[in-house]
Amino acid sequence: MVFEFPGVKGGAGSADLEARADETRRAAESFQVGRIEESRDAWQALVAKHGDSKLAHIYLAEIEDILERPQRPFDGSIALTAK
């Protein structure tokens, strides 16, 4: 799992950052265990609340592909092809 460093715990705005980190964790964990629609909804809520992010874009694109091709193998991971 990849996370972006959002700030310092206990610093300015840390309660908001901690809440956002928790929301992100739940969205990613839902994906990893195969609750795809739940994960999609969580990522969409994050985007609506905080704006678009590269991480949300990656997950939402992968989720769209999974929903379009439900027969494809799924192991809870995302294979990135570029940095």
C-alpha cells in the first residue's frame, strides 16, 4: 500500500488530516478485501470532500475496470506500470 505524507501528527490541522487518512485507509482496505462497490463509494466521497488526487484516480480507474470485467482475476492489488 502506498500513502502520501500529509503532515505531522499533532500539528496544525492534524485532526482533519487524521480523519482524511482514516477515510483513505478504509477505502483502500475495502478494495483489498474485494468490497469493490463500497470502495468505489468511499473513493468518490473522498474526491467530493477533498478534491481529486492521484491515489483516488488510480483506485477509481482500477475499480471501473473490475466492474466492467468481473471475470478477471482479482487478488486485492493494483499493478502500477509507471511512477
